[in-house]
Amino acid sequence: MKTARIGILTVSDRAAAGVYEDLSGKAIVETLSAFLTSPWEAVYRLVPDETEQIVQALLTLTDAEGCDLVLTTGGTGPAPRDITPEATEQVCEKMLPGFGEQMRRASLTFVPTAILSRQTAGIRNRSLIINLPGKPKAIRECLDAVFAAVPYCLDLIEAARLETNPDHILAFRPGS
Amino acid sequence: MKTARIGILTVSDRAAAGVYEDLSGKAIVETLSAFLTSPWEAVYRLVPDETEQIVQALLTLTDAEGCDLVLTTGGTGPAPRDITPEATEQVCEKMLPGFGEQMRRASLTFVPTAILSRQTAGIRNRSLIINLPGKPKAIRECLDAVFAAVPYCLDLIEAARLETNPDHILAFRPGS
Amino acid sequence: MKTARIGILTVSDRAAAGVYEDLSGKAIVETLSAFLTSPWEAVYRLVPDETEQIVQALLTLTDAEGCDLVLTTGGTGPAPRDITPEATEQVCEKMLPGFGEQMRRASLTFVPTAILSRQTAGIRNRSLIINLPGKPKAIRECLDAVFAAVPYCLDLIEAARLETNPDHILAFRPGS
């Protein structure tokens, strides 16, 4: 079975400057470790909230590193430096608005400010890119809300096959 | 009472190649037959998943055939050949994001992979175009979820007046 | 405490022509008066459904008048003259799709035609712009649905601080 490559891109001025530890990237790794039973390896990148650097990191993770899935964290709010969704849209060939809708709806059950999140998702060639929030707790909530659909999405774009641990997340594949 | 013209556009490489029968187009006709009590006629087209052919078919159905409503089926997923929403956006003057949101939300009660659907809707001149999924069962679920708003939408763009059978769908017109 | 400036932009051919009174603008003022306990002042504009006039009014309210928040009413439906969302998008640097999703979802509990609304929201520099519907009753329903997130959004873009009356709306600020 092919080892899936999963890009983890932390977008944060302060983490990139070494002001604090990147707990968000760690939260993604922990969640994926709980979710996945098939072999995978992480490809990690950390950049500040600069469009050009986010775009370049996304291109490296998808085109050069061949990641099947790329999860970004940070930069999805309304503040002036939050530009991860725009950078994501710039590299994607098609957008999947249902991911953003579903993550905001899930987060709304916790905080009314969830509507301020501009998270989106899209496809570049054989990679699925999903924006996650910056806060570690919210990362898990959002992955809980959408991950059941991720393995089938990767099947459809001919990326690596993912198997999940049903105690944590139940992957759904229509017709199977 | 003016006979409404309803375009049914099946977008499918395999159906267009004659590999299998277009059951999706049939499912749309059956649902409309159950829903509508006012006179209507179907204008049918079948094209492969090619942007230029989808765009041309949409232009023919709206501008040349004068359809009040155009329902597409197929090509709304994340796979490389799925490009119906982009073709739809290309011909529309304004988009109606509430249709996609509501159809995905309705489909989510059946399958978690509903977030992968990129269905949208929009207006071109006096025609409302709505993307439906490819699977016959999902077509009915999506029409159940949004059709109550379709007759009033056609009123607002000065298209044909639709009357519905309240045993199947209850059209809502504010203030009436 | 800085007095917040709140732009109220009524977009309506008939109100602009003096055919009827602008009850929508009044409904916004009444709702804000009930919601806000911190000092604020209204900056009012009324324009017909013309893209150029809406864009100019939005630029005046944000850039020249320095409004922290701009609430538009009218022009968000599918009819040919409804172009407020497009004008809004034209002046915004970033869009906040969660507002439109949440307002449509809230309105759907009252009318199935809520999916026809194309309301959106976005940021221009230090101003948050939100499209509200044209009907006074629907204005209050939409503000009820999203206003809890507005004060924190203004904090994030360094606009004026808003305090709310918890009997009417409970502003939420994460981590506070």
C-alpha cells in the first residue's frame, strides 16, 4: 500500500519568527495519528502570513513533494494579515465550498464567532488542500466535521488511499 | 397560461458516448412531473464533460430555446473531469450561493461526502440554472430541498409562472 | 471611548425616487439602538439600484466617513436590478462567506425562499460591510443571527470597540 504524503503548513508570523512553538502543526499530527490506520508521512512547512510565501509553500507541497493532502493552519480570519484562503484559491484549479460551510457550521456549535472564519478547500492536480483554523482545539473540531469525506475525495482525484480508525472517524465511500 | 420551458442538461462522458442510458435526465423529468401542475415542456440535451460543450449547451437552452429553468445533472464533484459548476458560472450574470449550500446541507443528512459536491445555481437573463448531482436518488433529494423557492425565483426574473402540486412540493411566494 | 461610526446604506430605486419611505434604514437604526450600549452615530445614505452609485456610497462611507461598520439594506435578491452583493464585493479586500451562510440559514427557519438571498459581507481596510435584506422584519432576523460576532470582528480589524446589551444580543469575544 502506497504511503500517503500529507503536507502540514503552519501559517503564522509569530511561530515563523520563533516567538512561540507551533502547537497547531502538532495538533494536526496528533489528530491524523488518531484517525489514520494506513501508512502516511508528514511533510512539514512553517511560513509567515505572506501571500508569496504561502503560495510557494503550497506549490512545493503539492507539485514538488507530491502530497496527497495538504492541511494548512492559521491565517483564515478577517484580520489584515489573514490571507491563507486567498493564497489557497490562487493555487487551486477547483474549489470545494462545502468544506468551509461544514467547518463553520461545526465551529458555530462552540462559538458564534465561527462565521468570521474564511476557511476553504480546493484541488490542485492530485492534491486536496484544506484550510484549518489556527487554534489547536478548533483544528480537531474541524477535522472531526469533514474528515469522513476526505478519503473518498482522494480516491476521486487518484491520490493515495487512506484507511481510518472507526473509533475516531468513519471514512465514507459511496457504493462500498 | 404560458407553457414553461425547462431545459434538462445531462453532463456525462459515458452517457454521451452511449455507454449507458441517461437515467439522471429521466429522474429529473419524473420529479418535475410529480411537482408541477402548470403546463411545461422539456428541452433535453446530453453532452460530455467538456467545458466548451457544456457552455454551448447552456447558451442554447437559455438564449436560443428560451428556457425559464435549466437543470443540469452530473459533473459537480472534485474529479478532474467534473467542471459543470465552472461552466455554469461562466454563463451566469449572477450567482445564487444559497442553492448549493441548501443542497449540500440536505445531502449531508444522507451521506457525509455531500461536502464534496460543488453544485451551484445562477441567473442568466430570464433563466434560472441549477446544478443537480449525477445520481438519480440524489437528484430527487436536492430538488426536494430547494424547489419550494424556484417558482418565486422565476417570478422575480420574469420567467414563466410555475404552479406546484402541494402533495409533493409546496411553492412559497412571500406576501401571497 | 471612541464613538463608533456606523454607515447605513439603503439601496432601493423606489425609496431613492421618494415613492415610499425608507422603513428599512429605520429598522436598522432601531435594532442598533437596542443592541448597542457603547456610543455610536449613524451615517446615512440612500441610493438607487445602480452599481456605480452603490460603489461610490460604499467608498464614501468607508474611506471618507471612516465608518467602522456599514450595513446595507436591499438589492440582494435574484431580480435584474439586485446588484448590491456584486457592488460590495467590488470594494472589499476580503470576503466573509460565513455571514451570508448564517443569515440565509436563519432566514430559512422563516421562509424557504431565503435561499434566493445573495447577501454577503466583507472587509475594506478598517470597515466591515454586511448586506442585509430589504424587508424590515428580515433585517432584524439577520442581525439577530450574526451580530454576536460583529464586535470581535471590529476588534480584529482595529475598528471601534462595540459593547452590547445582553438582553438583546450577547457579543462574544474569544478568550475574554
